[in-house]
Amino acid sequence: MATFRKRNDRWQVQVRRAGYPPISKSFLSKSDAEKWAREKERAIDRAELPINVSDLKTTTVGDLLRRYRDTITPTKRGHKVEGYRLGAMLTHELAQVSLSRLSPADIASYRDDRLRAVSSCSVLKELAILQHMFSLAMKEWRTPLHSNPCALITKPKQHKARDRRLEAGEFEALDEALRQSRNQLVRSVFLFAIHTGMRRSEILSLDWSNIDIQARTAHLKMTKNGSSRTVPLSPAALEILRELSHREGVTFPITIEALRYGLSKAMEQAEVTDFHLHDTRHEACSRFHEQGLSTAQVSLISGHRDPRMLMRYTHLRAADIAAKLANQSQ
């Protein structure tokens, strides 16, 4: 803000802003002083004046990352996963770079280094954290950066969406292997995912109190997109629930680790490769469409708000469509 003071026959004006050295000048008239002050304040807003680099010399990227981890990450639903990601980011040499030396080239170097270690999807998530962090630092944390360095680099292209579906015979082989699993909840979760299109987190957090057998629905109080939804249950999904030996508490009382291990062992035994539990969501959405459900109906089941995102999870087989066309022409 600007302060004005009259000394003798001249007006002295001083403009002060956090992160910038104070600037001052004297004028014969107050109107000229006010005009100059407004120009300097606008120049600061446009980042046209030099900042006080002394504040940036003592602050590193790691300092901002830790502040983001401690104050912003806990407010997110995916705080645990982001916490792990921030922990890894703090071990990178970028965390040691002071803000006075930081440039888009440092972010680009970080991007290229991480692309050699992890997927482009992971790198995009890390860059999104950095961009949000620098934006907060500039707008709310009084960090005197000229610009957001992440906004000035080229982002890596996201890999093509997975289209893995179970091929002929794979479902039967995998189901048979799961029947032999020591923990039958692995098979129950796998089949329930196939028949409902629910996410792993949604299935593992599902409680019996949210299941209505008579109405044939399962209510999810909180989903990935932050809203609730009610999933209609097919006869096959209901049969899985009826086979469970309990009717209270968590519907599928199994840990993520036990589920991963059991499914991995079954896939090895069934000789099924490159199939993840999340691929059951692709499989389910594709099956729903093949059964004749509309996009709106499948969206209600899967919880996709954007039809374009739903199509990324739907992979119809050309051979199946050709067979339907052949049947319609007869």
C-alpha cells in the first residue's frame, strides 16, 4: 500500500508490498504522487518490478512441499496416497533448490528425470501438485515469485487409456483359480466388481447397513468424485452377497494387501497376464453396454458424470457388434 507525507513544499510517497523492497519518490503535488503510486502498484501486480530476492534465498522448494503436505494434503480425500507421493518428491534434488534460483528449466529437468522412473500419469500428478503449490504460494503464502514455473513447461502426454478386457476363457480360468484360494473373499470381491462396476475402494468400504436386498441396491455414501450414488444390483451380484456368511458390519472384510496377493496368485495359476483389479471396471462397463443398457443407465451404475470418461471405461468388441448386426439382418 502507499503512504503519503508532506515535507516542506513537496509530497513524499512510499509504496510497500510484501516480498518487494519499498520504493519512494517526491512530487510537487499530491495528485502526481497518487498517480505514481497507482502505477507502481499496478506494476507490482503485473510482476514487472524486481522482488525482494532475500526472502527467496532462504526458502527452498522442499519448504513449500512440506507446508503443502502439512496444510493442504490433509484436506483431500486421497490424502494418504498424496502423502506418499509428496514424501518421494521431497527426496528428489529439486526439493533442495532455493526459490531464488528456481526456473522452469528445473521443473523440466525434474519432469524428464521422473519420466525415466515412473509413468507419465504419475509425473502428471506430481506436476499438478507442484503447479497448485506454487499457485498457492504466490496467492496466499506471500511468496514473492514472479510466475508459476510449472505453467511454463510442456506437460508429458498421458498414456493411452487401458482397454484390457478378459479374453475368451480367461474369466473361467481365473474364476476356477479363485475357487481354490484360501481366502474366498478374494473371489467374492472380484466377482462383485465384475457385476457392479464398483471401484475397489467402494467395495471394501461397503457396509451391510447400506445394502437393501429387497430393493436390490447398494448405497455408496462417498465416492471418488465426492458424491454419493446408489448402485443397482444384478441377480449375480445379489447371489454373491447371499453366499457371504455374515450380515453385519463391513460387507467384504479383507485388506487391500490380502486382496492383491490373492488375485495375483490366482492370475499366475490361471496364466492370465496384465490384468488388474481396476480393469474389472472396464469389463463391467463394457458388459453393461453389451447387455443393451444405455449410456445414461451405465453412468448411473458406474458414477461417471462425463460420458467421455465413461467411454474410456467402455471397450466393446467389434466381433460382438458384428454378430449382433448379423442377427438383426436375419
